[in-house]
Amino acid sequence: MHVLRVLAAALVLGLAVPSTSDAQNVTEWSSESRMILNFQVRADALRKLLPAGWEPAPSTSAATPGANLNVTLMDRQVVLDPQGKPIKSGTSRYVVLGVPARHAQTGQQNTIVISGISPEGEGAYGVYKTAVTAHVERAATGEGEGQARVQERWQFAAATDDRIELRVTYRRGPVARSHVETVVRSAIRPDFQRTYRIDQGADPIRTAAGADRVEELAFTATGPFLSTLFDGTERLIGVTAVPLYLREISIP
């Protein structure tokens, strides 16, 4: 019966359905929208935050060449447990800092979560700062079959005085749908990992390859921790809006 409930919940959300063996390890499903900012920051600052044996592995994509830090702002609209019941309130908003990294000996590549600001406290990875503010505003204007014009404002602040704010206005474009399976690790507990199975629709609104539908963008990251990464030398490489993001999380 447990497996049947798991499969039913996955089908309702439109997520990839796990096999019977995988279903027992699933911990969470969510439906979200996201904004992802790809930065190039000082590699020496990142190395201090990564576990022993791991090195930054900057992006080689034509859209985000050299990006070594991803700031992901999340509006988690539906969050369910394996039985299809809401986890806590069933919704949440937070921001995560992730580093694409490679293990020097094994060559394994994963995203390492180094920090974030969340109303849920330290979170599964044990690295988030507790949010005193976690706020998002979004307005979209469109007509007929034309692409919408979207305005978003994100605000996150922690009790440590670390703060991230984003204001962005952009015109939506064609969305590229993809299915991704990836492993994410914690910076302070690298042996702890979670597997994400993701169905998403991504809209790269600004890329190094020349795409740019951004009309306005203002980003700030300040505070004791964030200033070690955002010290004025950072460079914004790419921006991706993700209006559709369905995720299934399992351990391992």
C-alpha cells in the first residue's frame, strides 16, 4: 500500500515515477518556480567553502561559460511527503547557493550546497541560515498568444544580517523542457547526498551566447558571509527563469 500511495502521488504531480525499489527511498515531491543566477566569483573564496578533496568545476556551457556559483531563488508552491501529504505548510520560499564541483581523486562531479537562507532553518544540508524574511512578488502581463512580460521581486534576509535581493523584469520566451537526474551534496557533510529527478521547463532570459530578454535587473548580496563571495569582483554570466519545476527527492 505504501508503494501504491507513492506512485499515485508521483502521477498526480506529473513527476517521473520511481521504480518499486526506488520508491521506498523517496522523501519529498515538489512543484516550484525558480530564478537561477549564474555567477563567476573568486575561485579561492569558493575553495575555502568546499569539502576536502573537492574543487570548483566551472561551467563549460556556451550559455554560462566560467560560471562557478549558482544562486537559485525558489518559490516552492507544493511540497508533499511520500504519502502525498503536505510537509509542514506545504509551501516555502528560500534561496540556495550551489557550487558545481569535482572530486580531485574520483573525478565525480556534483553540486555542492554551500549556503542559503531559508525559513526552515539549516535544512537537509545543514548549511542554510534561518530566514527572518523570505518574500517573493511576481506579476505577469500577456495577451492572446504573445509572450508575457514578467516582473519579479525576491527578498531574503537572515538573522546574521546576510541578505539577498533581486528585482528583475523580462519578456518570456520559448521554454526548453528537459528531464534531469542529479546528485547534490552538503558542503559540511559531503558523504550526505540526495538524488533529484527533475522535470522542468527552463527559459534562459540572459546568456553569454547572446540571448537577452531582460529589461531590468538589480541584484544585491550583502552580509558577513555573502560579502566573502560578492566582493565587487563577481560577474553575472547568465539568468534563467524556470516557470515549471517538478522535483522528486530520494536518498541516496
